[in-house]
Amino acid sequence: MHILITGASGLVGRSLIYALEQRDYRISTLSTSNHSNPVSARIKTHYWSPSKGVLDAKALDGVDVIISLAGAKINQRWTKKNKKAIFDSRVNGTRLIQNALKNNPDHSVSHFISASAVGLYPSAFDKTYNENETKVADSFTGEVVAAWEQQVQAIAPWVRHISIIRIGLVLARSGGALIPLATPASFGLGAWFGSGKQWQSWIHIQDLVHLFIFAIDHPGTYNAVSPNPVTQKQLVKSISSEYKMPQWLPGIPAFLIKLAMGEMASILCDSIRVSSAHVQEQGFSFFFPIIQEALEDLLPLNSKK
């Protein structure tokens, strides 16, 4: 099977490529750089530029599945310019692939798998969301993810299957949300944001990668989160405990976070509790369903284990 990946140089992309190579999949990538593949010299790279509407016509040759991970990073200050880049990189990039499929009626792509985010769901302390939820967060993240998924669904006429993977808080040793949380905790300076009661729907990078691979043969819309979400206070305390360090600092007041980060503070203060029951019902099993097990595997950050 030949898989074309966008966003291959990111945290999830690098881990996914490694896992796919272990399974002998044929892999190629789309990159905004004309240089050789940043992940592996063995992988063929095709040039694309969503901002310019350019995509190498040969990129779809022999491709069976497209996995779309591309998108400007969300954890940057939400200036007008950055918000446009965050939105356009996801929506316009997906639209560019749609047009490439539409204009190449002889393509062999049967399945389009797209990353998404649990930021689609409204913030709530007393609700658990599943994939059938129709309410969308009244926020910038809600706006972006809703438009992104709508554009993904627009590809349906040109492929047999569409899959959407709504990703939660990714825990990994080499990137994602764990580094800024674990680094101060390793010195006994761990602190949660706001009340600390907000739900964090998290997932270990290894489980996320395997969920993408699972979706290849089991198309659908899935919440990519562990079966056991935790509050942010529980997460910070668990990280401190893993380092055998005291957790004595109070939470950082929400108004200070908003003062420092502006609108982007919602990423830290929103409460989104999400269920993974649907993907488990389809036969998916988590390697790290419990936060303590995930942290034992990932910490300390500089470990080679």
C-alpha cells in the first residue's frame, strides 16, 4: 500500500512514518520545501504550496491512501496574521488536495484520512463528548476545526472513504504538550493553569500513531484520546510525582494567563472531556490508557528508554 503524507516533518508525522516503515508500507510526502525529505532519505518528496495553490501533479501517482497532518502550529500568539495562517494552512491545504483529486480522474486514492482536533467541542466541566456531538465551540479553535472538517468532507465524492481523527492533548518526549509541563515540574515548580479543574483529554504519541494506522483499515471519525481523561491539576500532580518532586505551587490565575496570552489562553483554560468509546468499540486497544502508565514511559524527558 502506498501512503502519501502531508505534515510529515511534524511530531505526529515523524512518529507515523517510523511506524509505517516498520510495517513495510510505501511512503511518500508532500512538503513545502524543495529539499530532500526531512524525515528519511528513502522517502520520495513532492513539492506543494497551499498558499500558492501549487501541488506536484505526480504526487498522486500510485497512491492508495492520503494522511493529512499539515497545519500551522496552534500554540503561537493569535495575532491576525497567525490566525489566518492557522486557518488557511488547514482549509486551503485540504482544498488543494481536493482539487488535485478532482482534476485527476484516474487517480488510485481510495481513502483520505485527516487530522482534526477536540477543540471542535465546546468547553464544559460537566459533559463528556462523543463523535456525534453537533455543537461547536464558540471560539477560534471551534471555527477553525469546523471549517477544516467541512473541507475534508468535501473530498468525499472523489474517494471511497473519509476518516477524521480528532486529536486531544498529545504527550510525547520530543514535542507536544508534555515538555512545557514537565520541565518546571522536574525542578519542583509544576503548576496548573486557572482552577486546574478543567478536563484534559490526552493521548500518548504511540497510541495516536497506531490509531492513524488503525483507521487505514477501519474508516471513520474518531476521538484520538485515552479512555481516562484527567483534570489539569491531576496531570500536573502526576508529572511531579513521576519526578518524585513536591507539587507546592498554587495554580496560575486565569486572568494572568489571559493577560499574557490573550485569546490563546483558551487552549490552557478550556475544559474538554472527550470519550474514546467509539474507536474501542471498533476494536482499537490503547497501549497507554492510564496517565501514570503514559508518564512512566515518557519521563524523564531526556531518557533514551
